Amino acid sequence: MSATQIDAVTLDGAGPLYDQIRRAIRDLILAGTWPPGTSVPPEHALMEKLGASRMTVHRALAQLAREGLILRRRRSGTVVASPPASHAMLDILSIPEEVEELGQAYSYRILQRRDGKAPREVAARFELGRSANVTHLTLLHFADGAPHVLEDRVIHIATIPQIVDESFAQTPPGDWLLQNSLWTQAEHAISAIAAEPDEAELLKIEAGSPCLLVERRTWNQSEPITAVRLLYPGGRHRFVGRFGPYGAV
Amino acid sequence: MSATQIDAVTLDGAGPLYDQIRRAIRDLILAGTWPPGTSVPPEHALMEKLGASRMTVHRALAQLAREGLILRRRRSGTVVASPPASHAMLDILSIPEEVEELGQAYSYRILQRRDGKAPREVAARFELGRSANVTHLTLLHFADGAPHVLEDRVIHIATIPQIVDESFAQTPPGDWLLQNSLWTQAEHAISAIAAEPDEAELLKIEAGSPCLLVERRTWNQSEPITAVRLLYPGGRHRFVGRFGPYGAV
DNA sequence: AAGCTTCATTTGCATATGCAAATAAAAAAG
DNA sequence: CTTTTTTATTTGCATATGCAAATGAAGCTT
């Protein structure tokens, strides 16, 4: 446990002590200050640093563990957990994974890439100033060689500058972003639309046939990361989720 | 606090004590033994009945409160909470509410009702024996007089026998079921399909135009309650959800 | 009757203490 | 050098204790 780690934990004095501790650590994790794998100070250390009893520290950490933010093991200590890869209903965050779970071979092809100022309608998707620089990508994903989904994506360069040096030759942008950025907020919208002629041609379906449109935007603390539009040929796809009245099962 | 209430709480001896208590109470709530509004015995009473310390009982109850299953107030005590009405992304459980939230006037019309043995394809939707009796309903929901969604629903009579005496003249079946049954499991599937000619006519759209199809099935402890197929005209509807990497926001 | 005060109940929070379980690392044994 | 044993660290669980905060109910005042 390095001193830098524990010194980052500071309380704000608002509300119950155990909750201040919980929030302090949660925020360090969500802000990326403590990336996944970072070891969290042991209860004793936090206890001394914060002047709280062990039970109180324990209560905060136990709750974070229940929420899945940290992993705790006796003797080895506590580490920051990796965010769960997939997430119920609509969290097909990784298309390669989605395809491989269907037992099909995955491949993809980049159709177009442009870097520069965001055109008006693209900027609107993000509620972003038009002066912002973005990378605009169009690509097609295949399952067993057949078109699976058409992706149209905009990435906010200011949030992830290293994107300009990435060719996406090895990893499609969705997965690359999952590895190279941290997101704290996402929004999904799902709707049904008819395929435009150019889209239909790429997906090898009839123009006008029904497609499922998933639009997703992600942010890190109110700073936009990416907006993506995924067009799935209608009949071949369904999104399924299970849950109970009190939450996902 | 009546004796009947507290006597229902029994432990199974498996795992930590606080968790046995938590599960015991949770199960009473989920099974419907303690319906919403029932008052939960105070910590002192549980403490005596179960032979645990107050802190341990408190830990179990505090966790249930965080999960939203119970409501706690100082002095007035603890009561079983009502299940949350709507639920993130796809939990448009009540169509009247959905329409009214859009600021439109809601109405509906029953197109057809048949009671009897489930036809083969209907039974399949439920993974149900063909001998099971079901009520089969078709209805159309309107928003400001315009067709909003087409509903096709099957209800398992054995689970809710009182359905045979219900005309659904006042309340559409979805809402009636919410009030008259308890569900512990639901499954959603969402897909895009082209409207069949008869469906298109009812919804006043072009045959073949894209529609969003939501299929939902609900159970109470593995006993089927209902299966429903909701067909929304494509362009006019989208389902939106927000969440963070660790769960819904 | 309406408002105020007091009282009693119930939950919420924090501490101190002790022991148990898991297990990484060190020590001992072969 | 490898295997076994011991030790020490860290988390997990439960208890006992004390006080604080909220608030329903009862009693009191005017």
C-alpha cells in the first residue's frame, strides 16, 4: 500500500461517516484515479488515516463489494474490480463477443474514416459544440461472413486524444474504447426503422425491410466519449432480458 | 405486530446469520406472505425471536431497505414496500401510464376474447402443456384517438382463476394483472418486424412497414402468469434507458 | 378544539472487542 | 530443491453498548 493511494482518500463531512468513506472510495474508482487492479488500503490503514473504527470502515467496504466495485479476499486484501463486461438487456457493448456467443466467426471491415470538425447533425447527436473535433467511422461487422450489423460511430477526440494514432486494424472501435476509456454514463435508445437503400445494400437485405436501431451514447462525468448507431437486420435479431420486480435477476 | 407475522420468520441455518435473516424476510415478501404495506416486526422483536443481536438484525433489515424491499422510519417502524411501478428501459408495464406520460389521452378497445384450451402455438410461448386453460385477448390501445399499440395476450387461468369473472371493461388486462397478481420473474424480448396486412390495418400504417415488437412473459415462482406481444408502429416509438457500468442510474 | 410539550418507541450510527476463516509468505523438514 | 508446516495478515461475522434523531401518541394549556 503506497502512501499515494491512501492519501487520495478524503472525506467531505456530509452525512454518515460510513457513507462518506464509501463515496470517497467509489469516486476515486469512478474517476479512474484507482484503475481496476489497484489495491485498496486495508481496513487498518483506512481506520488510522480516517480516524474511524474498523467496523465503520468495514461497512463502507462491504457495501462497495456488494455493488461490485471492489473485490475482497482475506489475507490478500482488496482490489478495484474490472467493470462487468456485459450488462443485462441491451449491454451488448462488444460486438465480437456478441457474435462469438452465437457460435459464429467474427470479422469486420472499416468502410470509412474521417477526422475533423463535427458536421452539424453529428454534433447534435452529442449536444456538442460544432467546433469539436471528432473521428467519424463507418464499419460493417460480419458473423460467419454474413453482414451482422452496420455501425456508424462518432468519437470525441478531446476526451481520448490517443485515438488519432489508432488504426483500428486489430480491434474494432467499440472494443478499443472499452479498453482505452472509462465511462460512467450511457444512454440507449432502441427503435424500429426501415432500411435505406444504401444501408440495405451493405447488409444484403431488401431496401425498406425492418431493422432494429440501437443508438447509444456514453460519457465520462458529463464529458462525451462516443455516440454510435447500430443497425441490425430485423428478423434475425432480438434482445432479451430477464428481471424481477426489484431489479435484474 | 401480530404473532402470526413474526412466527413466519424462520431461518435455514445456511451461511451467515445476518444473511439468513435477510433471506427469510425477503422470501416472505416475494412469496406474497407479507404483501406491500404489511408491517415488519421491529428489531427488538426479531432479536428475541431469532436469538440474534440487534446489530445483526439491523444489518439484515438495512440491506433490504437499500434493495428497496422495505421502508423504514424511526418510531413508525418498518413496512413492506410496494414494488416500483416502472423499471428502467423496458418496463413499460402499464400502457395507460405510458400514454399519459406523453401527455396524450388514453383509451382502448377489446377486439377479441376467447377462453379455453391453449392452441399449440400459444402454448409454446409459455412452454406450457396444451391442456392448460388460457384466456386469449386481443386489444388495441389508443393515444389521443390514434392507434398506439396492438396487444395480443394470453393469461394462464390456473394461476389467476378470478380472471374468468373479469370483463376488462374498466381496466385493460395488463394493468388488471399488475393489481391482481404478483410476479417474481419477467422476460423481455425486443425485435423489429414488418407489419402483417391485418396488423397494419388496425394500426393504420402501411403493410410491411417496420414495427417494434416487444414480447414479455411473466411468472410467479416458475408458474406462468401471462405472455404478451406488443406491436408498436416503428418510427413513432423508441425505448430509452440510462445506466452506468455498475447498473442502472 | 387547536396548538404546544413531553414521553416513549423505533431506527440510525459509531465504537470496542473477540474470535473465525482464508491464505500469502516465511520457516522448517525432507 | 521441493514439500510441508507454521505464522502473520486481512477480511468476515457477531455481540454488547451507548447515544442521537425522528416521530407517533398522549397529555397539557389556553
